[in-house]
Amino acid sequence: MREPEPQRSPSSIELLLDAEAEAAIRAEWDALATRGLSSLAGHTSASNRPHITMVARLGLAPPDRGFLAGIPSFPIALGAPLLFGSGDRRVLARSIVPSPELLSLRETILAAVGPGDDAPHTAPGEWMPHVALARRLRVADLATALDLIGGDIHAHSCNVRHWDPATAQITTLAELRQA
């Protein structure tokens, strides 16, 4: 009998937020964890930072770093919470207002990596920019969780990185500078 192949996680290109916004998201992670709810606070590896996944796919190699040269930092608005998934456990995330700068950066990234078999949540026409707060939140705990989420967070884009879970390697692709 043949054993099933282990499930692999896709590599991703992610947009990081400025230090103040990261601290605000981490405070929400901590508030959820303190109440005993699902939260990303418990995942303490260096790869676990608040981020917006721009593209994810199996075998996604980091593109040449020069493709992001000259792209300045831009404002990002983190808005209302939203849920992904189905069943009694869901992903709880903060919505991201898709600004022209964010959409342009995504198109630049997609052009640099070329076509591929994107993960469903980052496929063209399916991408919903967000920052995850909890991965397996019980729907029964949603009201409690929502009471712990603050108002809108005004952020700036910071860095773009490539994350390869197979090797646990993080590669900085660009440091976006304030204009």
C-alpha cells in the first residue's frame, strides 16, 4: 500500500507592516490568547509576523530583488474583521482596503514571478488582502473575539519578503522607504 505524500505548504511573497502597526496586531493576537482563544500569538518563529500575503504557490522561488527597486512605502488601512473558511472553525483576519498602490505592487509581484498554480486564496480573481489574527477560531467564540479587536489601524508598507516553509528561509526582497 502506497503512503500518501505529505502535504506541503506553499512558499509566499509577503508585504510587512511598519513597527507600530505590527505592535497593534500583536496586541490583538495577545488579547485573543489571553482569553484562551485561537490566536497567532502562540506561533513564535521568526516567520510569524503580521503580513499581507501577495502570492503563494508550491515551489515559488524568490524573484530577482531588483524588480521592486524604487517602489516607495505607501499607506495601508486595516479595517473590519472578517472570517474565511467554513465549518465550526474559521480564520479570523483584519480586512485590508485595496488601495491603488497595493494593487499595483501585487501586479508587479505577479509579473515578476510569472504564471503559476497559485494557492486559492492568492489566485487572480480570488485574492482578498488581509492580515490573519487566528487560524482556527471557533465560531462559538466569535463574539468574544470581536470584542477584543480594536478600531481601524493605519499602517505603512515596510518590507517585502519571500518565505519558504520547506527550508524555513526568509529572504528580504525589498525595503520600502517613505518618500
